[in-house]
Amino acid sequence: MSHLLHLTGIASAALQRQDVAPLGIAFPVAPECAPFLVSSSASLMWIPQAFKTGEGSGATYYVNAAVRTKVTNLGLFYREVAEAAKKMAADSEWGSTNPGTADGIKAAIEYVKSFGLDKLEILAPLKTGFTAKSFDVELRAAPWLPSNSFVVVPADRRDLGFISPVAPGSLVAVIHNASRGMAFAWGEE
């Protein structure tokens, strides 16, 4: 299965305590990457802008992400993230949503490339009539995607966001570049 986000472990003082699981964790972000899609305890939520602490050159920006529990299927979580980002993209008219056709995939590739992200991958459902040769971009199997639906993302998922296991069945996620690092060619189910 191809991952939608960078899969990483996080080092946090809150995670080092064996007696208490954290409810949430603050993560540093670049404020220009807003809006941010973060995990909440039961779903996902959009944060319109980063929180700021400090002033001048000492200012830092962060978002809070809650620990999501009862995650038994990472593919379903990825699909939830993709659908939330696609909905926000359409509602906000980012220009990153396209039909699930060859022309839609090409438009999605050009959209992400327009932000200087050149090394891309297409996440595709298991059954597709397209190959990497169709677009000169690597095609990766993403069985969690619905049929005729594709997501164009940076090959280096750190340019998009991350997911980190916190405990068995629990994770935290921050998507910090959804408006520029994802584009969709979405078909009808």
C-alpha cells in the first residue's frame, strides 16, 4: 500500500510518560502553508492559520493535533484525509479538483508542479487503465482509493504532511500543505 503521508515516529516528552497517553501534541509549522488539516480525537479538523508564540525573529508557529484513537485501518484513514482535502479544495476553489480522467490527472499534475514540487507520484486505485508511461510520473497503488480516483502528491511525502503512531490503534497527523501539495482527479463511484 502506498502511503498518503510521511510515516514517522515522533519524539515528544508527552509520549515518554508511560502512565498517561497525551490527548494532543503541538507541532511546528510554516505559517504560509495554511490551512492545516489535523487529526482530532474522532475525525479530522481544519485549522485556518498557525498559532504564534514569541515576537520578531524569535517567533515560532505551531498547530495542535489531537491523538486519534481506534484507528484500525490506515487505508481508511488515508481515504478520510483525501476526501476531506478534496472537499476543502472544491469548497475553497483552489483549482486542484478534476474529473477522474486522463486529462484530469494531467491537470492535477500541472497544479502541483505549479508550486515548485517537481518529483511527483500518482496514487491510484488497484484497477486502473493508466500506467506511469501515460503521464511520465510514477504510479503507486493505493487500494484505499475509490475506483477512477487519483491523488497527485509529492514523491517526498514530508512536503505534504505526516502521520505518526502514538500507541497501538492511535495516531496523530498533520497535513501542512494540502492546498499546494495535493491535487485530485476524482471519478464517480
